[in-house]
Amino acid sequence: MKWFVYVLENPNGMLYIGMTKDIVERIKRHNTRKHTFTAGKGPWKLVYSRSCGTRIEARANEKYLKGGAGRTFLKMELARMAKLADAHA
């Protein structure tokens, strides 16, 4: 079964980075206050995800995105995605 690394954003621009096997269920849990860190800070929307073959690969990607170089990559990737979305709107 595939694993996913995901990034959620709330209306205040706060980002949450995590990993899961079931991304749809995980987002539901974040938005129904069943996750301590994100409870009361939503609603959360998915802004980035990456499929990984194993839990180990997903964890490594999660750790990368939570670090300095990963945050820089994520900021550039989200800006690129927003630009593409604007171009197609």
C-alpha cells in the first residue's frame, strides 16, 4: 500500500506536514478535531501531497519538508502551483 506525505493549510496560512496511508481519512480527522495539534485551527485544506512507496520513504520526505531546505522547496512549489492555478482560472 502506498504512503503519502501531505501538507495542509488553514485560513491563517499555517501549514501542517504529515504522512499517512489514507489521505482522505486523515484530512477528515484533522478537520473534526481528532488530532491534537490541528484541533481548533482549521478548517484545513490539502495544498500538497506526494506518493511514496514505503513508510520509510514517506518519513524521510516528511522530515525533509519539515527542515530548512524542505520548507524552502515547499514555499517555491506552492508558489509555482498557485501561479499555474491562476493561469488556468
